[in-house]
Amino acid sequence: MPEETPQLPVSETAARPAFDESKQEVQIEAPSFFDKLKLQKKRILISLGSFLGVLLLAGAVWGAYLIGQRQTKPTLQPTPTPEFATPTPDPTADWQTYTNTEYGYSIKYPREWDLVEPGSNGEGSIALQNYLESQVTEEEKQNVRLNPDKIAITIGIYEEIITEDGSLLDWLKAHGHYESTMQGIPESIEETTIGGHQALKLSYPATGVFYNFTSGKYVFYSYFNPKDSSYASTFDLILSTFRFDQLTTGKFLEEENFESRKVSLLNAINTYLEALIVDKDWEKAKSYLSASAYIRHKDANGPSRYVSYEILNEYHSTEEEMNFYNQQEPTFDVKFYEDDDPTGTRVSIKFFQENGEWKTNAWFSKE
């Protein structure tokens, strides 16, 4: 057997590794004040750069938003300054005004002109002249009216009353105011208005221009001579000032009252006869009896044998018709007809006003 070698005990000193002087322990020194200041400055610069970057990004976003807003919103244009037209002066502002209350019209004419009333064309007519009538003899008038530097304007009224049927031209032809030996036949006819009413401008080769116009009641006419007067435009300007005023006294008011009275009276008698003869509504018919007549006939029946009626009154002129309806107690001639009775029964029915209403005393018994 091999001989064992005895192990010697190892001392602590021997167990430690040998000290290597080249491997000394590294000592970390604490940063100095300046090192800390540099580090802090670097951190501040980094933070400031980040902040500026954020600001630039936000600014870019906001700028893009503003550009988008400008593109979507319409561009406001400056409001133009309104231009006000200078009012045209009224050339008739200082003219004189003539008013005819009898026929209800007015017209203006130059202040220095002469007005002759009535004119040579009768009632309601006037003559407007740019020369004084009092300073011209009859012989001189004939010469004056041939002078183109002078003008004599006539406004007249036809006494006939125009009806609502037909045109103004038809009316002129029917009453002999369209063609004559002196005037001839008009070369041209032009429709227009004067005073807001229908008018016709008739141009004649011999006598010049005639204007015919109506107020709805009368037909007016106007012309000037000489026909080649240099004041023709003044004539048109004068006619442009013509105005109708029916809210006056005189004939217009008389005719308005006549029309109103006629309508209300015809309505009364027709309603009365319709109830009495046609409808046999005797209570309604009795409402047109006067107070005293109603007391006498309140229990009576009307005539049952009649089936129709006819009012016979006739008028041969407007004046005659006006006189009839302007009576205090107009009397109507009436015929009652039975079946198969062409002759009829003639009666008279008088109407009058009682408490502002049309009444009658006429009542017809059952038989």
C-alpha cells in the first residue's frame, strides 16, 4: 500500500490570496457645485426646447384652423353707399289753380296766363290763353290764333250724360262728336288717361288734337289752337294737372243723390211686389206699409190670383228720370197679371219716406 503523505494545516495567512496592488478599489467622488450647475442648465435647455416644440405645434394647428375658417366664411363686401336721385322740380308748383265746383274739377295753368270763364263753348267751359283777352280785339283774335307763338286752350263739357254701356269712342260716334264737316275724320286715335279716367286723343288734320275724357258722368273735351302752336307741350302739361273732385256741391252731388235715391226706391217697390204678388209672403209685404196702413191691413191677406207684375214707368230723358226719383212721393204705374192674362190689371202705387225708410199705403185685398 502506498504510504500516505501527511497533510499540514493551512494557516489563515496562507489561505488568503495574494494582494494585487494593481487592482485598487475605485473611489467615486461626489459631483462638485459646477457639475451640478451644468447638469441643471442642460435639463433646463431640454425642457425649454420641448416647450417651444409644443408651442410651435400648437401654433401650426391654430394657423391651419384659421385658414380653414377663412375658406369657409364668405368674404364680406363693403356696403355700397346708396345713391339718392335728386327730385325733379315740379314745373307747375307756382301755377294758379282753377276749380269748378259745379262740375267737380280743377286744373292748373301758368300764373301769367289769362283765364276766361265761361268760355265760348258754354256752361262749364273755360279758355286758357297766354295773352290777355281784354287787350285783344275780335279782329286781332283771329290773327292771334294763327300765330304759333300764341295758344288758346279750351276745356268744355258735353251736356249729355254718358252711360256705363259701351266705350267712350262708341259714345262719341253716337252723339256726333267724332266726325264733322269742320274737323273731318281723325287721322289717329290714342288711348290714354286724364285725371285718372279713360281718355282718347283724337288727331284731326284740320283742327289739331282733341282730348275726350269722362268723369263717369259727363264727357269733357279739350283742344288748343293754332294747331302748330309752339306751346303744345305746355298744353299737355296743363292737362296733366286736371283733377276730378266729385265730393263737391252742384251737379255731381245732385247726381250722386239721384243714383242713391233711385237704387233704394227701386229696391223697395220690387221687394214689396215680389212678396205681395209672386211669393205670397204677405207679412213681408206688410213690412213696407206705413204705420197707419199696417194697422188697417195687419190681418188681411193679399191678392192670390195674380202671379206676376210689371212696372210701366218710362222716361224720355235723363232729366225726366231724375225729376221722377227726386219727388217726395213718386207714384209707380204697375200692372198685375193672372195666368193666361195678357192684358193685366193696372194700379198706381205711391211711395214715400217714413222714418228714413220707403213706405206705401197701397194694399190689395184677397179678391
